[in-house]
Amino acid sequence: MAKSPRAKAAAGATRADIGVVGGGAAGLSAGIALARAGWSVVLVAPPPQRADGRTVALMAGSVAFLEGIGAWDAVAPHASPLASLSIIDDTDSLLRAPPITFHAGELRLDAFGHNVESATLVRALADVAAATPGLVLVEGSVADVALGETGVRLTTAAGGAIDVALAVGADGRGSKVRAAAGIEAREWSYDQSAVTAILAHDRPHRDTSTEFHTRHGPFTLVPLEGRRSSLVWLTTPRRAEDLHALPAEAFALEVERQAHSMLGAMRLDGPRGLVPMGGLSAKRFAAGRAAIVGEAAHVFPPIGAQGLNLGLRDVAALVAALGRPGGDPGAASKLAAYDASRAGDVRMRTLAVDALNRSLLAGLLPVDALRGAGLMALSAIPPLRRFVMRQGLGAAV
Ligand SMILES: Cc1cc2nc3c(=O)[nH]c(=O)nc-3n(C[C@H](O)[C@H](O)[C@H](O)COP(=O)(O)OP(=O)(O)OC[C@H]3O[C@@H](n4cnc5c(N)ncnc54)[C@H](O)[C@@H]3O)c2cc1C
């Protein structure tokens, strides 16, 4: 092994095996999982951002992962089961596909996963992180990442130095760690924004998430506790801004109308958010003494609840690739194993989500025919349905 970076750390610097940059759900999970595996970990993150009505549907594989790192008990009281997933073709195409519903029971599961408000998830993970031995939390942001042959120095905006053997970038789409490691990323944008909100409604959702495929993108209602659902409405940036600016009552009425009153009368029951839609795909998951996880490595539109589920699989793969503590966590062979283990999964899902989103926006009859035929095949062929459902769960079940 190369000379320990810890031995070379300057006086006054904090030292650890691993430095995690970023305190979103991916970063906190990474900090907890790596510390539980026995590594000494420092996690640097600013205080959490305010809630914006965004929720995450955590699929069964992610729930199992959170159970494994001792975090699920803190999240579970706030999470609602997703027993069925419906897709409704709400385009005006001549070749509209029939509605299709997937039931978790077809895979002998009670639920595909659980839906939880993002801000609540991050708060719960932060509580678990604060109580995890071997994990030191530093509030602030990293201003500089200096990658060397034998170690990495993280310098905080407040001027503090942290010397580690491996930097884990969980610092989101504008990742400083990714840039410092020279990892190239392809970025693109869609002519869409997402309006997010939490709504209360008169009719029960029966633990069913419903995705209406409209010509401007999917409009999705995902169950929350009681008669409440979270909304992700992808539409043109102009319309999204208008919707976001509407008074609460008028906004709820627009949502009810777009949902064809499926859940009855609706009322705004929490914060609203507006997110411009784009994608990002890093060329590699590791370089030098840095590894990237979550949105630092991949961003795509919120279709099919993939984003954070992939991020948690990144974390699980990184922990597995690093193996038992004692050696050098930044060793090239370990990071190469991590990179190799994530490439296929992430590329496949990035392509699939992008293709589905663009097929809706295209408005071309042959493209509609292909999308419609795909959905019809899913309706009619049970083994294909089960295969697709398992893929949606992250092939962890
Ligand atoms: C509308 C919408 C709906 C979604 N629904 C789902 C869903 O149902 N299921 C799903 O799996 N995914 C979903 N996603 C995706 C999911 O929200 C993201 O994948 C996830 O939140 C990303 O988490 P992250 O920790 O990787 O990044 P982030 O949440 O962006 O966290 C990055 C963190 O890094 C910090 N940071 C940045 N720079 C620095 C620095 N220099 N120093 C220190 N800290 C820094 C930031 O402050 C932040 O805390 C959805 C996304 C959207 C937009």
C-alpha cells in the first residue's frame, strides 16, 4: 500500500479514512454505511435546504438497504406503501395505449416500495448519522478538493482542512469532487420543469401511484399517509411557472382537473416546488482518489422513481467494493471495481428514462405506436410484466 495519507496529514488537520462531501440522502447514507462498515468517516455538508414538496418513492431494494444500515426505523413512520402503480396514456394520440396497472402482489410483495417526503427522509438520515459511531459531521461546505498520489485534502469554506485517503462526492449535480477528479460529465436539458406539491384529497388513493402520460411529460400522484398524495407534474417551463404562481385554491383545482377528479376535490397540504428538468451522466464513477455517488454521477427526469434508488445502489456498491477496513480505501483496484459495478445499471436506466420522456414529447405517430405497443405488451404478457416490475425495483428483489 502507498504511504498512509493520514501519516502525511499536516498538523491541525482533521484526519479520517474517508471524507464524504454532501449531506443529501445519498451523502448521509454513504456516511452511515461506510462508518458502520468500520471506516473512519468525516462528512461535510451545509444545513439541509428547505422542503419543496418533493417526495421520493423508495423501491423495495432501497428499503432493504436502509434497513441494513439501521436507518429504516427512523424513516418508516413517515413512509407510505406503494401497492400498485398505474400508467394512463393521457396524450391525444390516435394510438393511445390502454391504462395499465402493476400490482406488487404479482411479485408476491406487499408493496413495490414506500413514498416519503424528501426533506423528512434527509432529516431522519441526519439523526441516524449523528448517532453513528465513527462518523464525524462537519457543518459547512467544501471549497477545495486537492487530490494527491497518497491522499486527498478537503478544505472547507471556513478554512478547515480534512485529510483523507478517499473523497466520496455526494455533492449533487454541480459536484466539486467530480470536477477535481477530472471526471467528465455529459449534461443536457429538457424543455420541461417539474411542479412538486403535497395535496390532500377527498377520495382514498388505495396505495396506488398513478402516472398520467401527457404530451408535455408525466403527471404523477404518489400516495402519502392518509388521504394525501405528492404531485410531480412535468410540463413546459412557462406553464410550470404559471402553475407554481397560482393561489393555493386555483392550483389545487388545476391538479384535480388534470387528474380527471380521480381522487375527488383537492387541497394544497404542504410546500410547493419548481424544478427545471435536465439530465447528467458522468463518464466514470471514480478517478484518482475520488468516487462519486447519487446526483454527482447521474441526474434524470423524475419518471419511474429511479434517481435516489440508483443513488443508494451506488452507495451499496461502493461499500462492497471497498471491502473490510484496514487497507487503503482509495486504492485504484477498489475504485476500479466500484466503477465497473455501476456503469451498466446507470447507463441502462438513463437511456430508458430519456427515451420514454422524449417519446412523449415527440408527438409523432410512429413513436406513439412504439410506446403504445410497449405498454400493450406489458398489459398482455405476464412474464414481461414481472421482468419489468423487477427491473423497476432495481433487480434487488
Ligand atoms: C421532482 C422530483 C421527484 C423525484 N422523485 C424521485 C423518486 O420518486 N424516487 C427516487 O428515487 N428519486 C426521485 N427523485 C430524484 C431524487 O430526488 C434525487 O436523486 C436525490 O434527491 C439526490 O440526492 P443526492 O444526495 O444525490 O443529491 P442532493 O440531494 O442534491 O444533495 C447534494 C448535497 O450536497 C451538498 N453540497 C453541494 N456542494 C457541496 C459542497 N461544496 N460542500 C458540501 N456539500 C455540498 C448540497 O448542499 C446537498 O445537501 C426525484 C427528483 C425530482 C426533481
